[in-house]
Amino acid sequence: MAELSVEEMGRRGGLKTLSKYGTDHFRKIGRRGGQRTKELHWDRFAEWGTRGGRPPKQCLQQVMEGKRSKDQKGG
């Protein structure tokens, strides 16, 4: 059996969830996620809405690269 990529596994899982619960399920969880984001980041939520969404989170590699460049500049 061929090994599946993480992307393919996620796609298959999403399609299985869609067939099992339908589109209303995705609407509900999306709404709940938006409400939770609003609760946690109430001070920036309106700004993100005008910009078209929350900026992407940095991955660990980006964080580490940022620290390295700051360390090199400082000393």
C-alpha cells in the first residue's frame, strides 16, 4: 500500500466528515471558531476583519530566523 501524504490524509478526512455530517456542520464549527477568536483577540478582531482575516501565525523556523537576525544585529 502506498504511503499517503499528510495533505492527502487531511483531504480524505475532510471529505469523510463532509459526507457524514454535511455542510451545516462546517458552518457551525466555523462560526464557533470565529466567536472564540473574537473572545481571545477582541482588541484586534475588527482590524483583522477590515484586512480580510487574521494574519498567519509564524512557524518555528520563522521565529528562530527572526531571533538569529536580531542576535547578529545586536552583537
